[in-house]
Amino acid sequence: MNAEIPKDREFKGYAREPIYLGAGDVVFDVSFGGVPMYGKDGPYNKFAGKDASRALALMSFDPKDVENTDTSDLEEKQLK
């Protein structure tokens, strides 16, 4: 099946391509309704397409946390 997404749907929060976000051992599809948050101009765009476990655990937008996937040095309460 080859269906096209109408151009106006992009502005209603629909993604033209899947937007994925990794956290822990789970990959979330945040495409449906997630464009305003995770799309090109969204405030959480820096997490899209990445394992954002560390940044989310620390509630951090710092590039050193966004790009670092290692959570081994975090406390248990930060990982919940």
C-alpha cells in the first residue's frame, strides 16, 4: 500500500516520517501527535532518534548528557 500523507497533516502534529525516542530498553514511536514536541522545531527535538536515557533521567538538555548514553553512574532514583 502506498499512501501519501496530506501536506496539511504535518502542521496538525502528524509526522511525515517516524520519530523515535529511546529510553532505557524501550524505543517509543512519538510520531503520532509528537511533531510539535519532537519534530524539527520542537523543544525536545534533540532527543529524537537517540537513546535519550541519560538526558531524560537527569532532566537535562546539556549536549554532554544528550549525546552520552551511559547511565551506569546514575543513582537508582534517577533511573526511575
